[in-house]
Amino acid sequence: MDLLLEVNELRCGYNSHVVVDGMNLHIAAGNMVSLLGPSGCGKTTVLRAIAGFEPVTSGEIRLNGRIVSSPGVRVPPEKRNLGMVFQDYALFPHLTVRENMAFGLRHHTAGSKQRIVDSLLELIGMEGYGKRYPAELSGGQQQRIAVARALAPEPSLLLLDEPFSNLDVELRERLAVDVRDMLRSRNATAIFVTHDQNEAFVMGDKIGVMNDRRMLQWDTAFNLYHEPADRFIADFIGKGSFMRGELVSAETVNTALGRISGNRAYPWPEGTPVDILLRPDDVLIVEESPRRCTVTDRAFLGADTLYTLRLEDGVELLSLIPSRYDYAIGREVGIELDIDHFILFPLEPIVETAEADPTSSE
């Protein structure tokens, strides 16, 4: 597999302030990926460094095998063959839609420009909008034009920096699907930066979760949800709750709901205090169960309802069940656990001790 982009041990910062530290990212041509994380985690700085707008203090960035950024090398942005889409669309207000889209096609003939623009207008479903100005378009239409303009010169890599953040939630969700389909139809390679996990899951075949300047996990959406690498990701991705327990064997935890066993073994000492991650689909409401709890909150989501359930010891769990079952707040119900992914986090760091060498002598 030929790598289009290689980011190796990237470090970026200003004076003594480190913004990105030890970042690694490898992307093959035709792949679409997302960088996901809270504000200030460094994801936009990574994108700007790839584009050539930010200097690199250590590590390197390669495009098609060529170093474009390192402490001693910085290829200008315009020589990297990249396209970039910003939050604020960055369309030229005095140019028509057609003129905006043709802006990066300076070295093309008039006929070639027209063919490229016509094909992109058809791709985004805006064939009749070529003579309009940006101010005459909705936010979603402007963003479609911005993406199409970035695609017009056929860049080797497209960088999208939270392009839907200025739009309302419903439009963002719909536009994310439209833009993803547009990019896939062009077999584009793209990096999508966002703090919204739903957008990240829609846009990226793989997602990198960042926090505090570092990449914490590079994985599929399924694995980020069901197999989080650390507690931050478990909290940040999806909904869930934690229940205190104590390890009684490598595969079993003693909890307020009894002993729970799962699909993996943990090499920690017996008696280790842990938290077990319970996703809403792990917790089932079963009327006849002897494990009792009280409904303290509910959120109707259409096909499903998300319930907050309080155990006798005050621990609250989440349960997602079909909305045809209706339980009022304050009602006592029974619950059972159906855990396919057994995820534990120790309450304190596990200190590994080296075993004594039986062949050594004092």
C-alpha cells in the first residue's frame, strides 16, 4: 500500500509552548480519515502543519514520499498540491459561483475551466447556480461550493477544518453525508478535523482521537466505541457509565450487581479496584430480574428511549431500549447486563514489578 501522507513524530509549538507532541499519522491514497478531539487538543495545528502554514520543531511530514516539513525544510503551501476547506467558506464575495470555482484553474484553457466547473456543479446538484454570488446562497450551498472549489484543481489531498461548524445541527448532519459521498465519488483523499463525533464517524473510515497534544487512538468508529484505549476515549466517545468493581480473577469483576465476566483477561493483581465501562446497550430492562433500580430520567429519541437508572447504592447507569416500552420516572424496574465488550480501567496506575531472576546471586 503506497502512502500518500506520512506524519512521523510531529512536534509543533510556539516558543516553549508545545501544541502537538509526538504525532504519527499515515494515510494511503483514496482514504478519508477524521481527526477528532476537544477544542485546544492540537488537531487544527496538525492540519495547518500538513498544509504548510505552521512550522515543525521536530519530526517530519512527507507527501508522496517527499519531505515537505521538518525542522530544516518547509515547502510553501502552494507547492504541496493540497486543497483546503475552512469553517467560514472563504468564498470571494465579488465573484460568482462559477468564478469562485474556477479560481484555482489559472493554467487551464477557458474551455477546460468550463468543463471542470460544469461537472462539479452537476456533482453537487447546483447546476443552475453558476451566475449567483455567495451572498445569494444558503450556508449549506456556500459550503458545497467551497468543497467543489477545493476539488477543482484535483489536489492529491483535501484538508477540511471543521467545515460544518457554522451550520445548524440538522444541516450539518445532512451536509456531512453529501460531502462524504461527493469525495468518495471522486476517490479523494481527505482529512476531516472536527470536535463532533457524529461528523467524524460519518466522514472518516478511520478516526484519530486527540487530547492534550497527542494522538490517543487511531481506529474505526466501532472500536473507538466498543474498545476504547483509555478512560478519556471511553468518556469522550458515545454515552456510557462506570460502575465500581474489584478484580477477582483475570476475567471476572465483583460489582454491586454481582460477578461480571467478559471476553478478555486483564493481567492485574487480584483485588485491584476497577471501573467497568457499561454502554447503554449493555444494560437491559428486564421486569422479572431480582436486580432492582429506579428510573430517574428518560430521553425519548424516536425509535429508542435512553433511561437513567439508579441502583440502591446511588450508582446511575444508562439503558437504551426500544421506545415501545414505556417506563415512567420513579418506577422501579429490574435490569440485566449483556456485555459483549469487557472494558475495565484501574482506579490507580498499575505498577508492574519485575520478577526476580532465579539464576542471580547476591
